Amino acid sequence: MRLSTSKWTGHSTSPFLLEVSKNRVQVYLLLVSWQKSRRKSLKKMKVRTKIPEDTKRKVLIEAGHRCAIQTCKHARVEIAHIIPWAESHDDSFENLIALCPNCHDLYDKDKKIDRKAMLIYKQNLGLLGSKYGEFERRVLHFFCENQTVNAISLPGLNEIQVYYLLKDGLLAKNGKHSDILSDNIPTWEEYQLTDAGKAFVEDLR
Ligand SMILES: [Zn+2]
């Protein structure tokens, strides 16, 4: 008997098998595209890692191990993201700030402190920590805590103590001083917050 050369025999494939292999190809292609999209989403979905200890330490030192909100200054602090991690994936020093649990909630959950305000708090920490000396920081905190006071008296020849506040135009001599005792040196002279100084202190409050 002659073997049929029809598609039913020999190397030809039955419609059923063709259908099966077509389905297999489709499944394979689906699998490949799923794997591709999974790889893409995994790339996007960064794995959250621990903030390095060095960065944490730097953030805590920047705020003096106190809450960065000047009027709070609570000693129990945690590290907070200025732009939330879920949004920024940014654990850099610039995006972190030391906050007490209460202020952290006011920012993250209750939205009572907005992002712009938090950025100003961070900026002020930087300015305070890197530029102004201990005495100048005390002067600024003094004005922060005494809202009705705009001037302070310092012993004569003490300009150097508030040098950067004078240089940045936040503080200026207002001409009031004690009697001049000797060598043109008054025992005290008055320094006044300028308009820029008032705005700066207002941001710190
Ligand atoms: Zn606080």
C-alpha cells in the first residue's frame, strides 16, 4: 500500500497538533512579555534599604540630636524623609531631617507642616550649622523665643561674635550704646534685627 503524502501522515502535522503548537507559541510569547514587564516593574520598584549609619549620624548632628522644628526641639528624634521615600527613593542627607515622633506625624500623616516649610527648616539647619557660630545661633534662638524683642545689647568691641549675622544683613548696629568710657569703646552697644533678620527668625519659629 502506498503511503499517503497527505498532511495526515509522514512529516506533516495534524490540525490538532498545529493548534497545540500555536497555543504553545502564544503561551511562550505571553510568558516572555510577562517576564519583560515584570523585569521593568522590578526595576522601577526599588528595594528599600537601611539608611547608612553615617548618614543618620550626620542628620542627627545637623539638628543637634533635637527635633529640627525650632519651637519643638524635643530630644526624642527619628529620621524623616522630606520627600517621602515612596516618591523619591532618596535616602541622601539632603532629603533627611531629624524630627520628633510628634512633628514627624504632623508632617507625614496630618499634613499640618507642608513640604515647603520642611524644606525651609532643613535649609535653616544647614545655615545655622555650617555658617553661624554658637554665639550667633544663641542670638537667633533668643529672638525666636522672644517675639517682642528686636534688639540686644552686647559688650563693646564684640562685633566679631556676630560677624556673619552682620555680614548677611540679619543684624545691624542701631547706634544706641552706653557712655564711651575709654579708647572710644562703649561698655555696651545695641544690635537690631533688620527686616531680613526678622524674616529669617520668623522662618525659624
Ligand atoms: Zn518636634
